[in-house]
Amino acid sequence: MLDQIIENIIQKIRREVVQSGMQDIPLTYIFTRNIPHSIKHFFDQEVELWIREESEKFGSSERFDYEMPEVQMLVDKIFDILKQTATFHINQFNRLLERAIKLEANYLIRPQQTLTQFLFKDSPLITTIEVYDMLKYFDKFQYYKDALNDYFNLKYMREISQNQFQELITAIDQQVYARTPVETALQTLKTINNFINEGRPTSSDSMDVRMMIMVFKDRHLDDFVRLIEQEAQHGTQMLSMSDTEQILRAGKPLHELKKSKPAASTYQDIADIEKAKPEVEVESIDVPEQAPPVAEPESEEFEYEEEYEEDDTQPIPTVAAEKKPSTDSTTPSAVDQLADLVSQKMKGDHLEDLNNLIDPKQRKKFIKRIFKKRESQYQEFIGLVNNTPTWKHASNLIDTFFYQQGLNPYSREALEFSDLVYNRYFPKDISINKGEEFRN
């Protein structure tokens, strides 16, 4: 269901932004369109990364002093002007839009996991300034930003390890849900359901029980997880918010509650969590100082002749292009046909073999970093993707594989691999980015 919701939202935004014959999309134009603020914010942050890369070039000169306040003021003015000229090629826009929607969905459903992966994708220790910068990608669950900002200021923190962050974000949610757990859970579900309704033909207050389980598991709401899992075991696929409220308040599965008169639902009167604005008393949170875990040293220049040992103790997972049924009364076939039509027009008459798109150096890096030195698994997966006709199904394969292997989907290697596969289906991207623009 979620895959179709994401696809519907992507198509909806594309129709609003992309006009017939449009090849280049200015950032200033994106700001004028009637699309979610979070999507505008995502593209704005991408341009900010471009500016940061450009500004770093100014600080490398040994001949001139770019640190002078007068010079810095002028440089900042130049980049303010340049930002107004930032433009995305249509293919790049499509790829970034898909990434933005998936990131938002993952963040809404599993914020603790997503924030940890997104913030610590390159290093187990980052500065708090980096945390501030990367949190700008997200405009929901403002209480996380407020609490993190207050905690960093209170503790005079300048850097934080991944372990510390995980303890901190867990402690924040423990406080938020401790006061009124049912009301706060419903507020959270309402915020998530508002996002889901963006991809539905008509609004609904029902949610997939599997999604609910992920929502509660991420926030360590074990009692709620147990209750919803009981519903799933009884064959329930969708739950209305009113039924969910009854289950959570009574602490009993729905089939037991139907034997008695249900209490009146208050869900319609409950605000989403953005309007509720839960507060966190950071003074009561104490995350101990920890030595950051030792990161595996980066080694881009490893020998191409290196032989990999197969790990027979760990079976190669089977990855299948699973097509999940949609429970909405929509017409996914029409959306699929539109996506396939666009793909066919952009890719040409045939799909390139991935073995030809991935150079030897990248191949070695992917085998080492993504496939844990299991070359046969790499070859099997590449063969599977080579036989996959559309990017939609290939993307599902990649997402499933990353999840099965416990890989961070926001790491450099994961993004580079995903982008190279994307370029197979939309080869015009190859001449534009070759999978490089998302690596930083």
C-alpha cells in the first residue's frame, strides 16, 4: 500500500510542477507551485549543498585572504544571487522528488531509525551544527528539533556520537508518550495519515496495520505493538482511527471489544501532533558521554585483484519483486502505465546491462561495502535487476535488499548504487550526474 501511496504523491507533484516540454526546473519556480512545503524545503536544501561545495573552493587559496569580513560579506551576497538561478534538469528533478517523498515517508513512520541513518550516514561522530543542518530536511515532528536544540544548548554539546543520539532520541519520545500515551499515539497517527491522504483519491482515516506496527515499534511503544499485532494475526489489514482508539484505550483486541458497547470516539477532536506541540523537559534527560565507535577507514584505492571469500555461514537472501496489493479504491494500473510510458520514452529501445554501467572501481566498492565481500551475491543481484523491466520494480528490489541486509540507505555507497541503477532506466541522467550529485 505504501509503495502505491508514494507513487501517487510523486505523480501528483509532477503534474503540478512539470509543464509540457519542460527540461529545466528553476528552484524559484518550484517555490511558486502548490506542493507540500517539505518538498520545497528538500530542493532548497539540495541547492544549499551546492552552494556549500562552491563556497569551499574559495577557502582553499593561499594567495588571498577570503576570511576577511568584507570579502565574506561579498561572497555571501554572490551566493544569495546565484541561488536564485539554481536549476534542476528534469531527470534530476524526478530522481530528487522520488528521494524526497521516500525520505519523508520513512521519517514519518520510523523517525528514530530514519534520523539516525540520515544523520550518521558517513560517520559515527558528527558535530551538532551538522545535526542542525540536516534536520532542515524535515518539517514534521517539530518537537524533535526543539528538544535537540535545547539539549545541545543545555549541555554545551559541540559533537555527538551515534550511540548518544540514539539514546537521546529514545529518551525524547519516552517523555512525549509518557504523559498521555493514547492521545499522543493518535496525534502521531493523524499526522502520518494526513501524509497518506495526499496519495489517496479520497481522504480516509484508515491505516494499514503493518504500518501502524512499524510506527509503534520505532517509538518503543511495546504495549501498542502487541495490540495491533493481535489484530494482524486475526486477519485485519486496515484499521480505522476510531477502532484504533478503542483498542488502545481498552488494551484489548477489537473482536473482544465488539462484545460490549464501544465508548464514544474522540479521534475527530484530537489535533495532529504538529498542532499539539508536545514539550520535552530536557533537564531530566542525561545521556552519558561515550567514546564513539571506531569507523571503518575509508579506502577508495583498493586493489582490483583482491579476491573475496564467500561467507558460507550467511545465506544469500532471496529478493523478489513483490507487488504489494493496494487496499485503496484507486486505479494503480493507470499510474503504473503512466510511469512505464515515461520510462519507455526516456530510456530508448533497450535497457543497458548494469555490468556495462558500473566501472571496475565502483564494482569493487559495491561488493566490499554493500555486499560484504560476497561477490556471488553481488552477481546474483545484478542479474536480478538486469531482468527487471521498470525502475519502479528495481527500486523495490533495492529497498528490500537494503532492509534485509540492515544497510543504511542514505550512505554514500547505497545512494551511488541506487543512482547508477536509476540511470539504467533513465539514461539521460548518465550524462548529467553519473550518480555523483547525491554522494555528499
